[in-house]
Amino acid sequence: MDESFLRALYQEHLRTERLPSSRLAGEWLDGLLQFLFPEYSPVKFSSDRSFRLHYQTNDLKLFTILDGLSNQLRDGVDATRAAFEESLPAIHASLTEDAEAILAGDPAARSRTEVISTYPGFYALSVHRIAHRLCRLGVPLVPRMLSEIAHRQTGIEIHPGATIGRRFCIDHGTGVVIGETVEIGDDVKMYQGVTLGALSVRKDMARTKRHPTIQDRVVIYAGATILGGDTVIGEDSIVGGNTWIVKSLPAGSREYYKIRG
């Protein structure tokens, strides 16, 4: 192999900051989901002590991940870890509501256990709520790693920066894309193939709102595409399948099989 090519690659390795381990991030995510929901746990804990030990062992993985990013953390390793730990009851409560919403909204669902253990939409949302919290705490890169784990497993892509309200329901889910600055209200339901994306924007607009706002109780059917940071879908609206929308819709709209732009 060409010697200059090898030297150039080696220098690139030297210049690149040490990255968190995607394998360790995945192990930590699996362990956390097993802690939060027994449906994800491959074992039944024999005692309260073994249950707590599982959490403590898994928490050490988070410490290792954050410690490798210590010079990039806004609030330091210990404060970030503590803040995330304090948010776990709220994350669990929110996901419990999501599972109940999916159960109530899908006639094929027989139980909450079925939703948690088999529904890709619930898994993707579980990962998102964890990744979103880390994102809000200023943890670099790891939230994207987690979202890509969910993307690979479910075909659902949710940027960790997206803000999602209570009782969110993704039915089926394959091909759903939710962009970084999307804002979704409460009691929203969407089906497979929905894109909440950006219109073509310049790189210097990265810090602006580029993706749509979906207000409360909106239903978005399969294959709909809704684009643009100024686009607002008003509450109680229904967006039909394969609809292309780049302008706002007032509350209570019924937009079936139309192109609006």
C-alpha cells in the first residue's frame, strides 16, 4: 500500500477526537429499557437487590460514556448523569402514556404488554424520549447514536432534537421521518411513511426552525409529506394519505389526497 496514504490516514486518526463507543451506547440503552419495562428484560429479577444491582451496573456504562466526553459536556459528567437519572420517572410516565395511547388507538392491540414488547413505534419512541433528554442536557453525538439504533431496528427515523408531546402514537411506522426541529403536540397519531421534513435550506439556517409544527389531536395518514419550519397543522386536523403540504392548515382541517403548496 502507498506509504503516503498510510501516513495521511494515521494523521487523520490522531486529529480525530475519541468517539464514544456505539457498542457501549447500545448496551446501555438495552439495559435502561430493561430497567424501565419488564417486557424488555430477558430475566425476571429474583430480588429487589438484584434489580437495583442491574441499574447500578448499567449506570456505570453511562458514566463511562459521559466520562469519554467530559471535555465536551456543558455541565460536567456528574451533573449530567444526575440530571438524566432525575428525569427517568418522567420518561417512564410519558412512555406509559404512549403505550396506553397506542393500545387505545389500534384495534389490533390486545394488551399494553403486546404494545411494549412488539410494536416498533413504541420502541422508536422509547429510544427517542431517552435520546431527546440527553440532547437537552447537551450530550454530543450519543443521542444520534441512539436514534440510529432505533432507525436500524424499526425503519423509523426520529431526530433526537424533535419535541414530541404526550400520548403520541405511531401505527405500523416503517418509513416515518421526523426532523430535528419538529414540534408535535399531544394526542397526535401518524401512520407509516409520514415525513415531517424541511424544505431545501442553506447550511447557515441550521439553527433555525426548519421543520413543521403539528398541533394537538392531529391524525396523519400513510405517506403524507409535510415540510417547512413555518408550516403549522392546526389542532384536530386530519391529513390524508400521500398528501404533500408546505403551507399551514387551520384547526379542524380535512386535507384528503390533495397537493397544497
